[in-house]
Amino acid sequence: MTTLWDRSRQVAVQAILDTAVRLFAEQGYEQTTIAQIAREAGISQRSLFRYFGTKEDLVCGDQDALGEFLKQTVEQQPAGMSAWDALRAGFEVLLTANHTPERALELSRLIFDTPSLHARYIEKRLRWQAALVPSIEARLGTASGPAPDPRARAIIATVFACADTATELWVGHDGRLDLADLYDQCLAAVRGSG
């Protein structure tokens, strides 16, 4: 059940995010300060930091929470589902978790067009990949033995590369292409089935 406090928080978060994205688009991410965002949103910097821990979180969201959400979604897929399909299901849920397609496009554009954001995005995605390894090893039935089994890491890295490539193409075409279809095309290409 959503409480009044939850709804008020969602409205405040949305207003701050709208302000930040507008300023980032007008001035650039690096040139926009937290002070400007807070002032334009009509709140104090301290209040802004209660909603968003860092300036980066305004664009990327809480990446640790999103990574955990992805991991849980993958783990909740039926036991008989392949690792490939479980990861696809996880990404599909993640793409629609927090934003409208229009907002996701704006934020993705900022991430891919801002070197510092893109670097942080990659860093956090590498942590997501590492966190997924035990789940995918379990799905593959990989036993811990003296020789490492690279399958789980290779599958995860491939899925992430396909998701990132699909997102870059989606952003490059201003969201006019279907993101899930782009992902499927990328995955088919690397798996030799397309």
C-alpha cells in the first residue's frame, strides 16, 4: 500500500529529477551544480541530498539498488530457464523499473554523452556482473572445482555488452527503435543465431 508520505516523496523526487535533467540538457552535466539544481527545484542542497546521495545519482539512480534488483529478478526466474533467458528477463524488468521510455532515453543520452558519467556507469556495471556470477553459476550447475569454469562470466559479460550496444543504438536513433528488439539482435549476432 502506497502511503501519502510515499506519494509525496515520489512527487518530490520527480520534480528534482525533472529540474536536473532540464539543466543538464541546457548547460551540460559537468557545468551544472548541485546548488543550481536545488535552487531551481526550490529546495535546499541538504534536502536534495536526502533524495539523491550524489549528483551522479540524479542521472544513474541508485546503481547498487538497481544491481541488487537485477540479481533478484534473475534469481526469481524459473529453474528450468536458461541463463541467457534469465538475464534477458532481468534486463527487461530493469529497463521499465524506474522511468518512462522518454526519461530513460534522456538519462541514457546523458550517460553515453558525458565521459565522467559513462566511466562511473561502466564501473558500477562491472560490480553488477561480479554479483551475478554465483546466480548464473548455480543456474548452469557449475561446480566449484580446481579449474575455473568461465561460462558464467562469459555469458554475463556478453549479455551486458549486448545490453549496452542495444542502448547506444537506441540512443543514437532517438528512441525510435525498439530497445528489446535491438538487444535480441545483438545477442543473436554473438550467439551465431541471427
